[in-house]
Amino acid sequence: AGSGKFFVGGNWKCNGTKDSLSKLVSDLNSAALESDVDIVVAPPFVYIDQVKNSLSDRIEIAAQNCWTGKGGAFTGEISVEQIKDLDCNWVVLGHSERRHIIGEDDQFIGKKAAYALNQNIGVIACIGELLEEREAGKTFDVCFQQLKAFADAVPSWDKIVIAYEPVWAIGTGKVATPEQAQEVHAAVRDWLSKNVSADVASKTRIIYGGSVNGGNCAELAKQEDIDGFLVGGASLKGPEFATIINSVS
Ligand code: G3P
């Protein structure tokens, strides 16, 4: 870990029921959590209110997506204003599942990020390469292009956390090695320094996501440019998520 306060996000994706999330919230409420860590969980939209009303204020809430602008006649969408109305201060954008399964492109994602930041909502901006892109030696190209789309759109970097999530590591149990993750995190920081500013490069948290669990988090957390994690599967288990939060080093 290097820049800023360690940041751990739990992305619950499209998982959970009222009952299972009530159990998860009570496990998180009773867990001993390191104080020097920003903690955010992203429940499915329909459970945000339930989670917000039962979870300790120690943990902030993120939405998993948002609309590109003000609400209105956009069936099935959720506006940033509605997210804020539920006291939710963050949104996850550019997640690989939305890029590759739903088909969101860089420009659409950039538009959402700009709108959210203008409304004072923090953005967890996800980037990451597919396996075939890594194998073709295009990891940096892909990550820099996704980063540039954010950089071209956003009004400021004060409330952005970058999540590097190699797609081949998501939900596969194939975590990136600490060296693989560190190499990309360092390159992302260098890109920020050259293309945004040295100040933004040194202050922006770059977190890693992709098969992080209670067993591999400590080694990853030791890497200089890994400033936290975005956790999927393991964030659905309270005690294991607490172990990951407490891996701050
Ligand atoms: O956003 C977090 C995520 O994509 C990683 O998922 O299940 O591999 O930890 P998982």
C-alpha cells in the first residue's frame, strides 16, 4: 500500500436476498475493523435502503451503476439524485461485467462518471484487460485507453478511486500475482502522472480486484502501488471480508 488511506470495497453484484443480506450486515456490524481504512459496500439497488438503515455508519454505501444524467423517462434506470437520496456516496462505474456482458462503452461510462462527480458522488472507476488482450501484450494499451476515457470526461480527480480488475481474474479464482498487479498499478500511476498531474498520481488510490480472498490479500496489500481492494465473492462472507479489510499494511 502506498497512496492515501487504504480503501476496500465489497461489490455484492447481483447477489443476495433480504434475509441473506441482513445476516451479512449483522456479521459486518460485529466484526472488528481496522480504523485506518475506507470501507464501502455496493449492494444491489433494491437493497440499498435496507442495508443503509441497518449497517454501521463505519461502512459507506456505493451503487453498482447509475444513469448518465438527471432522471426522467428512462425506464429501468436509477439516477444519481436517487442514489444520493438514499445517502449513498459512491458509484461503481466501468465494471467489466457492464463493459463486456451489458456492452457499455468508454464514452457512455465517462458520461456517467462526469455526471456523478458533478453531483458530488465518488466514483470507483474500473479498468482491466481480457485474457486475450494480456496474452497479446496489450494490457497497458487497454488499461490506458479506458483510463483516458475517464480522464477526458471527468471534472476532477478528488473523488475517484481506480480499480484495476483484470477480467481473467474476476470470479475465476485465478488472482493476479502480487507482481502482475503491482506492475499494472505502477503503470497506471505513471500514466496519471504524465497525463493528468503528479499530484493526482500521488493522491489517487489504485485498488486491485479479481479473486481477492482472505488468503491472498496480505501479500497483495504489501505492494507499493496497491492501495486497497475491490472484492466480489469474498465480500459476501462477513468474516472473510473483515480479514481483507484488516490486511491494510
Ligand atoms: O468488482 C469486484 C469483482 O469484479 C471481483 O470479483 O468475485 O473475483 O472477487 P471476485
